[in-house]
Amino acid sequence: MSSGIKLIECPRDAMQGWAHFIPTEEKVKYLNKLLTVGFDVLDFGSFVSPKAIPQMADTKYVLPQLDLSNTNTKLLAIIANTRGGEEAVAYEQISYLGFPFSISETFQQRNTNKTIAESLVQVEEIQNLCVKNGKEMVVYISMGFGNPYGDDYSADVAIKWVGKLAELGINTVAMSDTVGVATPDTIKYIFNNLNKEFTGMDIGAHFHSTYETWEEKIQAAYDSGCMRFDSAMKGIGGCPMAKDELVGNIATEKLVGWCEKNGIVTNINKEAFEEAWLMAANIFI
């Protein structure tokens, strides 16, 4: 069997754009079930403006109710600025702070109300907070495979930005297909070059995808050395700050099935996975 990959489950991404508010108690039950499945990381919530993302306004109430007593899954929280980072690092339960860093000037303004230059300063400040508080920063390269806003883009530009982040001591990066435009050729070019140039970094894929293209994206990334994949149950999610119609995440059940088909080792508990999937089917209706 092939060596295992890291699976990052993203219920926060699934929930954040959901039309109606999911009650806190439902979030807690669902997240606690996901913690029994065997994912490497659980992207569980965010410390961002409740006006911008109302669905995540209860993250600080959800967190103390999560049962971490019998799981190896680590918690990741998304933050959008230094203030959010200061709030998140205070929680011992959180291992990772995720920051969306767009290489599209238009989208960075739209997503965090800051320029790319201002956001790079925030990255450095948050990285310092993480080092001081024993956390690890994960930077999501938003619009990493192209963007719909007319900003200059090339795969080499995306690779250049990873280099700038590496200079700041960032060890984990997720190349993000924010609006689902990645093609296998672009994916292969980016991951082949990144894995060759930045051997000490953990460089993952956060793909948004249509139903027809999910497998070719996963296959292209894996063939090019990517061993870290984000996904969400039922393929729900997408960035509410992007285009009007959300392009969902790759469905976790498809990713896990793909791993099984290709003999790739995972730590997934199948019974717990099925129970979590059924819960997702009842929550996201």
C-alpha cells in the first residue's frame, strides 16, 4: 500500500456560507462526531467578524464543548487579521491558525478588506503570535490557481508568493482553488515546482470543484507530490466572499473512496465516518 496522506476535514468551510444559522448545539454534536473519525486536522471554526460571517459567531462557545480526550485530530481555526489571531492563540485546544492570503488584489480586499501588502504584514504578525504561543500558522494561497477578477495571474506568481511566505518562517501552505478554476496542467506545474523548491514545507491542496472535475484535480496533485488534502462532507462549502455562486469543496466521501481505490493508507474509522456523514445529511438540508 502507498504511504498515507493528511486529510483535513473542513466543516467550517461547509457551514460558513450556509443560508440558515446552524444551532450551536448541532455544531457541537457534529464536530464531536468528526473528532472520532480519524482526520488529521479539523477546520472547525473561525475568529472573524460576525457581521462578515454570521454563521461562525458562536465559535468561542462551540470550542469549550469539543471533546478532545480521545482523538489525535488537531483543531484549526481560521482568522482574518491580527486581532483574530490574538483571540485564537489564547485557546490551548487550537493547534493551527489558518489565514487566507490572496494573490488577487481584488479578492484580498473583498475577503479581508486589506491590500496584499497589508496582509503580508498581518501574516508576519500572526506568525510571531503563533511562534510565541506554540501554535502553527497555515496560510491559504487564495486564488492560487487563477481568479475571475482580471488581476494578473500566472502559476509562477503563485510559486513566488510561497517563497515569500517561506522567508517568514511559514511551514504549512494550502494552495487554494477558491473559485474552482484549477486545471490538471496548472496543478501539476505548481506542485511539481513547489515540492522541488521547498522541500521542508508541508504544501497542501484546498480544491473547490464541480462534480465532474474533482478526481482529476486530486489525481494531478497527488501525482505531483501533494500529500495534504482539504475536503468537506457532502462537498458543501465555498467562500462566501468570492463569486455569487459558490463552488463547493471536494466531498470527503469521494476523497476517502479515491484513497481506498488507490491503496492509499488513511486513519479513517469507517463506522464513525458513516455516522458523521449521516449527521451532515441532516444538518445541511
